[in-house]
Amino acid sequence: MRKMLLAALSRVLQGPAAARTVAQVVVASRTYADFASEATFEIKKCDLHRLEEGPPVTAVLTREEGLHYYKTMQTIRRMELKADQLYKQKIIRGFCHLYDGQEACCVGLEAAINPTDHLITAYRAHGYTFTRGTPVREILAELTGRKGGCAKGKGGSMHMYAKNFYGGNGIVGAQVPLGAGIALACKYFGKDEICVTLYGDGAANQGQVFETYNMAALWKLPCIFICENNRYGMGTSVERAAASTDYYKRGDYIPGLRVDGMDLLCVREATKFAAEHCRSGKGPILMELQTYRYHGHSMSDPGISYRTREEIQEVRSKSDPITLLKDRMVNNNLASVEELKEIDVEVRKEIEEAAQFATTDPEPPLEELSSHIYCNEPPFEVRGPNQWIRYKSAC
């Protein structure tokens, strides 16, 4: 019946407009029954350290999950590109570290843990801020220093927070011992919760990281240490910075996994495995996610003085996490190209609306400087820009 309808339309209508009409009918005529509900994929085997077995080498992806993952990764990608644009227009000031290229890490990781679990990361935090539940408009408003930002315009790019998300930390590697402290609290209170503690390859040589490994192993803390290895710490390649680039082995006595961080399903399955390891009382585990950032280290870094444009383009063309997911879904009848394009249009509209909010929302008043200094404390006076100006500190 559908073929007869399309044939009749083709005979009646002529020209480019007719072709578009027929295409729209084709898309509209497809129902959920036309798509597969799920598909099974082979994924790359993880490299193991001090483990007899690792995550599975196959992963099941449902249509619903795929569409959700695709939209989430596209939202993060478009949000970061908008942040790039706003920075170049001098609407965003100060530090700004973008996450595009690494979307499979935060989305795959979030798909494998619970909302009640805890997460702390370094200053490339926009993606995790979003997957932890913060709306795009609040993230962009924080970047532009507006009152409606997720930290009320006080934190900027490096200091964003959400429920069970502890930032966004500006001191290189300092979030790692903090993450162990959160994991200690999980164990102390006897909750079936874990802490995911992230850091980059540039922070992996910090002494405090190794001290934290030691304490976490001694106390069997439910902590997943994750090194997001995007191959460059600022402008220095991992080969120039580390005698050993096997970051998943750096915990020595802590078991480790090396994971394809450009494949969302690899990240998801590896994180599920690691989370179960921690919840079962076996102590910490270490994961290395091999990923790549498309932008420079920060907006002040053009990103091509220590690597070539050709290298970046090769990663984009062969390993882009969004393209990989899209191809899997289309080739296995989990979604159509047209359906995914509709999601792209929807995402772009959402980002533009969020950017409009982030550029028109008022900046916080000066007296806001004195609020939120302490939690659950009675108000007290704080000196302003000079000794004659006083503000009240409030929670």
C-alpha cells in the first residue's frame, strides 16, 4: 500500500518541491515497527592489568538508548562549539577548556553509573556538568558570568557543580585525593555508592595521585580512578612527558583497564565492569580512556603548534565518537539518517536558545561576592572593595 501511495505521488507531483514532498512522506510513513529494537555489536577488547578477566567484547544497544546517547553527544558537541564562538566574540572571558572530541567518555561513563553515585573531575568539565543533569543554558550562562549560571556566575569554566558532582577543579591533579575522600565517605556511611575520580594524562605524574592510589588500595575504597588520556597535557605529548604511557598500570597493585575512549559502548561496558568491581568490596580500580580533544588545551592554545592539522583531521575522519554511533545505528536499522538529522536540528535550536539566555541574563550584583562563603553559618559582615563598604554573607 505504501509503495502504491508513493508511486501515485511521484506521478502527480513534479519538480524539486515534489521530490521533497515525497521524501517527507517516506520519513513520515516509517513507524517504530520499521526499526529494530536493539542490536549487538562487537567492541574492542580492553587491555588488562592484574585482572584475570575484563569487560565483555560485545555490547547490546537498544534503539532508545542509541537515540538518547546520540542526542546527548550532539548537545555537548554543539554546546562546546557555541562556547568557542562566544569566547572569540569576547563574551566569554578567562579560562575555557573545551571537551569536543571526548564526548564518548562522559556519556558512556554516565550510562554505566547511578545518579546517586559521585563524580569529580578536572577543569575540562562542561561535558560532565551536562551529563550530571545541569541544563545547557545554565552551563553557558556560567561561562558568560551570568546570574543564571549553575554556580551563579562565580565559577566560570573550571568550577561547575551539580548534585553528586563536585567540579570542575582548577588545580592540576588535586581532585584525585578529593575523590578518594568522597569514596571514603561512601564506605563510611555504608551506602552502595562509588566515586568516579577523573584526571588527565597531564596530571598523571603528580605525586598526590600516587599517594591517593596507596591510601585507596589500603582502605579498599570504592573509587574508579579514570585517566582521560587525550594524548597531550597542555602542549606536551604523552611520549615527551612520561617514561611509561601505560597509564592503566600506574596503580601498580591496583587493577587496571585500558579502554577505547572514542567508542561509547566500550566506555559504557568497561565502566559497568569497574563499578561492579568497586561495589563488590574489592577496592579501587583504574581505567585509562584513550581519547582525543579537537580544540587546543584551552582557548589561548591554537592546538596546532605541537600537532598537525592532518593529525586532527585523521582522528575526526576515522574515530569521531558521534559518527561511530551514528553509523552503527543507521547500518543496523536502529534509526534513519533523516531521524538523526531531525535531532541535529532540535539540538541546534536548543543551543541557540541557551546562548540567547546566556548573553541576556543579568550579571550577579557585586554584593553576591560575599554570599556562599560558608554553609549553614549565621550571616556575618564581609568587607567590600574598600573598608567603608560592607556586605552580609549569606548561605
